[in-house]
Amino acid sequence: MEDHNAKTLLAIFHAAIAAANPHHCLAAHLPAPVPPPGRNIVIGAGKAAAAMAAALEDEWGDADYTGLVVTRYGHEVPTRKIRVLSAAHPVPDAASEHAARAILASVTGLSPQDQVIALISGGASALLALPAPGLTLEDKILVNRALLASGAPISTMNRIRRQLSAIKGGKLAAACAPARLVTLAISDVPGDDPATIGSGASFLPGADYRLIATPMMSLTAAAAASPAPVTILGDALEGEAATLGRAMAAQALALTGPALLLSGGETTVTIGQNRPGRGGRNTEFLLSLAIALGGAPHIHALAGDSDGIDGTEDAAGAIITPDTLARAYALGLDPAAYLAAHDSYRFFQALGDLVFTGPTLTNVNDIRAILIA
């Protein structure tokens, strides 16, 4: 990945992530703390929750407030007043249930003089796992695993999660009443639907719900970093990752460069009955794209999850170059076989073309960039 075009794609990807950094985008949307005798309570959940809490503390300084947020293991950052809990993602664990109960308790018994700030980002669904009456955490874990392997779109998954939860679907928002509730959210869902972001835990119709970062905001920032003319194909693309890879290959092959195709959204990978290899939706998309491009000259591409984690792997995604297939064949790799086995991580690992960012502490879904030189 030493060539110029690969470096350009990496710069574009990082520009998209930077646009959704809570320290860059939270302050403009944050209300002032209410004065005594009112209380200020900060709650939150998601992969960006700790970073959002730290950004809030930078703005509120020595104001009087307390807080509790939960984030994914490994996504913690230092905070001064707001307590940060950690739990599992994408499959919840006992710490997820503990965090949900603690956050719900922190907003119980408030008055109209009080203010609650809810910091919500992608991952909140798994991190706030409070079973509905009659269900257990084990029930929710089984359903969650089945949903992740099903290929269902995130909107469908979150509809089911809301029905099985005692905190999602506006139930956390209802618990905050009669206090004023303001949600600051980083959207990771197609269409930026507040009822879908974090399964709508802090959303009810008419709520004060403020989107501080969205996939389109990040795609716009990525476009500004491009040296080539840009076409944004959309921020809410869904469907099978491999199918989208083939479709985008056809679009790229029809273009004369210089040009950049940008898109966001959340594809799916339907595993089926076979035991899968290692990989996420972004590396699966890229492997399908590379096969369909057939080594076409002058086309590079990057796809990565803006949170730094493609699926459950440690890579954000990967890069393909015009010689991706040639290098694979030279190593004795069969790209089609790796794609059929959903083993795209190992394919790009063997080529040294995975992209590692570590936890980015934000999440505006996937960023896909195809550069035609």
C-alpha cells in the first residue's frame, strides 16, 4: 500500500472519520447546563459514548453535573466526572445488562427542573441489554446472534430488539420524565432514523433529538479531501456486500478517470449454514469488487467501518489495487474460494492490504471509496 493512490484513499477515509469525531462536532449542539436547584444528568451508550462524554466535559468544565455512560470494551477514554462502564459488542453480556439497569436508575425520580443529556451512538443496542419482562439475557443473546448471521438489515434488527427490551424503543426517554431530555446522537444507520439509532432508547415523538454527526456529513468531508471529481452514490446503501461489490465494479468500469465514487450505509453478509471464515462486510465487499474488476488498470478502492472494526475483526477494512488479483494468484490464493467461504479477512491479511485504525471512538457506518485514476 505504498502507491500514491492508496495513500490518497487512506487520507479520504481518515477525513471522513475526523468529521464525526465528538471533539469536533458535539459542542455546537450541546445545551447549557441548567442552574441549581435543577440537576444535570448525563447518560449515554455506544462506541462513541466515552469520547462524547469527554467532549461534553471539555465544554461544561466545572459546571454541576453527574453522569454514567457505557461503551464497548476497548473504547474507553479518561473522564473527570462522568463514569464510564464497558460491555460487550455486538453480542451483549452481563455487563450490558448491568449498565442498562444503572443508567435507568440514574434517571429515575427526576423533576421538571432537571436536565438529562443522552449521548447515543452506534453500538448502543448491544450495550444496553435489559430484557423485557418474561425474558432473560440469555434469550437476548441467542436472538442477537441469530440476527447477526441472518443478513437482516439494521432497521429490521432494531425493530426486533425494541420489542425484546425494557429500555429501548423510547423506554429510557419515558423514564427521564418529567425532566428535560436532550439527545445528542451520532448516526450509524441508513436514513438517520432516531427510532433506529441505538434502537431508539432515548427517542419519543416530539423529543429534542439532535444529530451531531451523520454518514452524509462524513461523506461530504471525504469528498472535500479528494483530488478527483466526486460522485456520492448515497449514504444509506444496503443489501448483500458481495452483490454491492459487483454492482459498483460495473459503475467504476464504465467511468473514465479521474473520478471518485463515494458511498456509505450498511451492507449485510448472509452466512447460511456453513461455518464462516473471518471477515466483515467491508472486506467481503472489496473482495467481490476486486473479482468483478478483474484487475482493471487505474482502479483502487477502500472500504472500512468508521468505528475501526469491520464486523468483529481488528481491522477497519482493506484496500484493493489493480494488481490485487495478480498478487493473490502469485501466493496461491483463490479469490473466489475465499469469497464463498466468507474469509475475506484472511485473504487481505495474506496480501498485507488490511487497514488498521484501532477504535476511532465514533461511528457513522461504512465508508466506501473507489478511485479511478
